[in-house]
Amino acid sequence: AQTVTQSQPEMSVQEAETVTLSCTYDTSENNYYLFWYKQPPSRQMILVIRQEAYKQQNATENRFSVNFQKAAKSFSLKISDSQLGDTAMYFCAFMKHIDDKIIFGKGTRLHILP
Amino acid sequence: DTGVSQNPRHKITKRGQNVTFRCDPISEHNRLYWYRQTLGQGPEFLTYFQNEAQLEKSRLLSDRFSAERPKGSFSTLEIQRTEQGDSAMYLCATTGGSYNEQFFGPGTRLTVL
């Protein structure tokens, strides 16, 4: 069974700083998908970034980038130039096949301080 | 707003009562998922549909839970004889494109007293 572990329950950083959220996962699959989802307070979960395991290049979306280490089964999220609107719960997630269910970690609560 | 809607947004009920939640997907999304999120935890998979067919159910989905998607559009999740342990946020997500992104609804927060 696949598992996703986020070891940082809560983090705080100053606005404009860079922050890295950690995630490790366990799977015996070779091809799969990894995601970071953002859940702002009282708002809907939205996809931040995704990575296909067969791609060696790390995904990037504007200020968000990942460090995907397949052999180490590590998938960290880096947020550059953090903004107040980045305050949210961040979930690392795994999906085995396209259109399959998603397995989520327990989340990291990120506070961006003014 | 992701385009996925859920109703009601909040539901307070007494233990032993039945409750039903509804999810309206993005138009033409053929896959629909239900997740449950308890306080301080990530969402956990409950079940999913491909059109009207229910393809997988989690062990979390006890006999008191039933989900339907009768016409392959909206879906309902019913919990019979609610227990305090059923208190959670129930999330719906849908997907239908080749990009396979799951779009989440705002959730229904259930409180069982």
C-alpha cells in the first residue's frame, strides 16, 4: 500500500522568504503521479503543482517548484518570494494511475507572516 | 471556485439520524470521487464513480454509507444512523480531462451531536 508522509505539521516564515515543505512517500510502483495541493482556510482545495514520476525534470509553476528525488522517494515543495496569500494547509499527494484515487499526507500548515 | 459544488455546506445532526449530501460535478466530468477529511488530517478516499458505475469503495465506507450517481451527473452520499465518529468534512472531487487533475468542491462539514 502506498503511504505519504509529511513530517512538518506546521511552519511559519516571513513574507518574501523562501520556504521548503518536505514529503516522502512509499510505493513499489515505477510510474505514478505526485501532487501538492493547497487548502486555504475555509476554502476549496486547489492543485498547486504536479509531477509525473517518469519525468526527470522537476516541475515548476511560477513561484512554486518541486525537488523530486525518485530513488529517495522524496518530493519537496519550494515556495519562493512567499506571499500572505500562500497561508494555507499544504498536502502532498500520490496517485498510482491516471484517474485513480489520491492518497494524501497529513498536511503542513504554513503561516506567512507580514 | 473550481466549478464543483456541494450541498449543504454545513450539516448538524443528532446521533442516529440519516443525512444525505449532494455533489454537482463540472459538466461532462465522468469521474467523481468522495473523500472524508477529519480535523488535522488529510483527505481519505471513500469511493469513486466512472459515470454511473461505482468502481471502488474504501474499507472506510461501512454498511451505513451509500453513494449513488444515478445518471452519471450529480452524486449523493448518504450516511444512515450517524455516529459521532462520522463528524468530518466530506469532499467531492471530479475529473474528466486527459490532464487528470481532480477538482475539489468546498465540502460538506458534518457535525454529529
